[in-house]
Amino acid sequence: MGNMGNIDYTKEITRTEIAVQSLSQSDMDNRSAWLAERRKGIGGSDAAAILRVSPWKSYAALWAEKTGVWKERDISRSSSVRFGVENEDKVAQIFSEKTGLQVYQTGHFHRIDAPWMQASPDRLIFGEAAGLECKTTSSAYAYEWGEGDIPDAYFCQIQWYMMVMGFPVWYIACLFRDTGRFICRRIERNDAFIAFMEKEASRFWGLVSTGTFPPNDGSLDYAKLLQEEFGCEAGSAKPLDKSAVKLCETILSIEDEIGKLKIRRQEAMNKLAIKMKNAETGYAGRFLVKWKPNARGQYKVLTVSRQDFEQQELFH
């Protein structure tokens, strides 16, 4: 990680022992410049997709965007994303008030020895080789923050930042937009995980750099890439080998199991509906049961979600 004593962290920094700032904070205000810089490498938000734990983006989609095969999807208009951006300063302020740690905005960094390894920290910490990631969520996802945990995608993101910056620790703070609940976590550097992540990211970036088609990640995005790669010639036909027979058997067997699981699920839903009777909302431990209109608003369907009603202490 380098000799942390060589850097004066009581001042705003533009480099660490292993990383250097490639875009200043003011440069980051130019969204097109920031996006152009991001396309040159891998950032913290990409790490989860590479490790196939991202709920937002698949390995195949990330490869397609980084190679320019697909245009990067603009999520800035999403209400949840907008809320997060608009409240980033608020999360950082609450964090400082509750912890006594002072933070500052910074720019975009990359590793000196591997410029494709990039990081855009939300904040860095004065007086400490550490950063802060600011998040917002709703209580529907509170179960991901229980018992000192953080969501897998965020764990990948902040371990990536520590890898790029050479830091031993990172903080993450989350504001629940519907309840006002606030959580802080102090996450230590995990060198074994970082070594694994760096190996996987290097393999991925090798595919991007050479334009090599990615491996099958089991996503619908990969199926779309295959269609774009091979197309479909009308009226064409070909015999398939014995391994294709096995694949067909597997697919149909899984479809049968899915059908059975759907029946079991609906049976459980019906039993739950009997317990609900005429109530619109029900509480079962940490689960929230609610009647909501279906997509077309024709009738109501029963929904079940995890709901954490407990408040936890700072850094708990």
C-alpha cells in the first residue's frame, strides 16, 4: 500500500503513493469530460458488474459499454439516482456531524502503474488515508444493511477505491429517504478480496482492450449480444450436435421446475391473503405485506418485502 507517512492528509490531496488525480473537482462538473475519462478504464461502480454481483448491470452489458458496442445507459433521470445526487452533500454533512470527521470533495484518480484502474470518491477524509462513499436508499432495502453489513455491490466499490488509492480503510454512510434513518460503516481493506478483484478486473479489461467477445454470464444482455453478433438468416437451418440435445433437455426441465415453483408461490400468497382479510397492510416480523394495484391498475396484487424497523447505532 505504500508508505502512508509520505502524504500529508491534513491537506486536500491530488496524489497518493500509488494514485494520481486525472480530473480535478471542477473538471468533474463537466459531465461529458468525466464520462469520457471513465470510458478509459474501470471505476468503483463497475467492480460489482465484473464480479457479477451488481443488481444494476451485467458483465456483458459493461463489456458492451466499455468497448463502445453499446452506448452507456443514462440513469441520471432515475428518481432514486436524482435523490442520491441531490442529497450527497447532506449525507456527507450528517456523517461529519455524527463522527467528527471532516471531509472534502475531490476529483477523479487513476493508479499510476495501471491508469485503467480509476476511482471517483465522493469524499476524502482530512487527516486520514481514507474516503467516504455517500449513499441513499429506502427502507425496503434495509435488510441489506443489517448486523454491520453493507450491500455486496457497495462492498466491491469501496474495496476497489482502497485498491486504487492505496488506502487501508473507507467509510460508507447511507440515508434512508423514506424514514430519515442514517447508517455509518467503517470498512477495513481486505487484501485477499482485492487481489481476487484485481485479477478478475485485469481479465475483463484485457477483453475490452482487445475487443474479445466476453464469456457467457447467463444474462439477457449476453443473449442480446449474441443476436447482434450472429443475426438470424431467414429460412436457414442446421443440424445441432449431441451437446445441444442436453441443453434442450436442461432448458425444458428448468421450465417445468419454474412452473411448479410459481404454483407453490401462489399457494403461499393465497394463504397469506386469507390471513390479511380486509387489511391493506400487514406486518410479519421484519416483513411488510401490502396490497398494491397491478401494472395496469385493473386489480390489486399482494406483495411481500423485507422491512427493517429497528434503529442501529453509528458504526454498529
